[in-house]
Amino acid sequence: MVVALLALFVALGGSSYAAAQLAKNSVGSATIKNGQVKSVDLASSSVTSAKVKDRSLLAKDFKAGQLPAGKAGAAGAPGAPGPKGDQGAPGAPGANGAAGERGPSNASALKKATHNVGVVPASQTVGSISLPAGSYTFAAKLVLENTGGASVPACMVSSVVNNVLVPFDQTVLPVAANAISQFTMGGAFTLTDTTTVSLRCAKSAGADTYTVTNASLVATQVGALVG
């Protein structure tokens, strides 16, 4: 038993002695078993750039954020168009635009209380108004009293162009003897020059006269006639 313990003591002591007496650089890669050297076996800052083989380290060997970012690569080819999106909701109504310029709306009026109408050459023009060139709408009315025998008088709104009577509207009504009828006319016309527009009445025959009362003619200028 004593011999065995002595032999163990000598063996252990010789091993310690051998480790303490290793020469510098005497332990090489061939001496160390693969996979046995751990990070705890290395002194702090003992592995420097000079001790690392050039281009032997990979990106995964470095801590995140230690390597600088590389240059941006070239732009890739455009991707395929995406599907059409849904239609958006209607936008809010826009603000009202500025008011446009006022169009022409000048009105000319003729009024006459009474007028006696007879056959030619007696007076047949109840009244007239002079209108400048332009487009107009018009309305006319009058009351005609027959003071003689029954006949068929006619009243019209007209002008004279190159000595030719141009009627714009006309009303023909039979009026009994000593009776009263109302005549109305209306329409539109366009004048190319300053023109006299008249309200006229005529009787078909006989020597008796008609009495016209409450005659009126209103012509209103408009921007244009449509239709």
C-alpha cells in the first residue's frame, strides 16, 4: 500500500514538473486535440489582426453592427403592376364659381290709351317703338271695340323692311257689331339694324272705325334666340 501511494505521488509530481518546464512555442497545433481550445483559454486581446489569416473570417464571425454597410446595389427591374384599386369615395362639392356677366335684357315698351282705326288710307298704326339691332322676345295686347257693323279685323306686330311689311305675329278675330274683343300677340324676332316695330290693326271693309284701348307692346332684348 505504501509503495502504491509513493508511485502515484511520483507520477503526479513529474507531470507538474513537465508542464512547468515546457519551452516557448513548443505546443503546436499537432500537440492540441481538435476542438479543445476554448475562448476562456485565451488571454484578453491575445488574438490580433496579425495573428488572423487574411480573408479567413466570415461576416457571421463578427458581432452585429461591427461591419460597415456596403455600397447600395443597382436598382432592380420594375415589378409587375398591381391590381386595380377600388374606386374612391366622391370628393366634396367644389365652391361656386363667380357670377357671369349679365346678359342683355333691355326692355322697350309702348302703351297707348285709345286709338281709332279705319280702312286705308285711315290710320292703322296704333303705336311704334324703335329698337337697335339684336334679338328680342315680345308680347302685345289690346282691346278692340267695334263701333259699326260686324266684320273681321286683324291686329299684328310688324316692321317694314325695304318698303315691305314684315309681320312678326298676327291675330284675326271676328268682332260683332258694337262688341268688344281682346287681341294678344307674342313671339320673337332678330333685327340686323335699328328698326321701327309697330303695333297695327286693320279692318276688312266698311266705313266704320274701330276704337282701340289699353294697347301695349313690350320688346325685351336677349342674348340669343335658341331653336
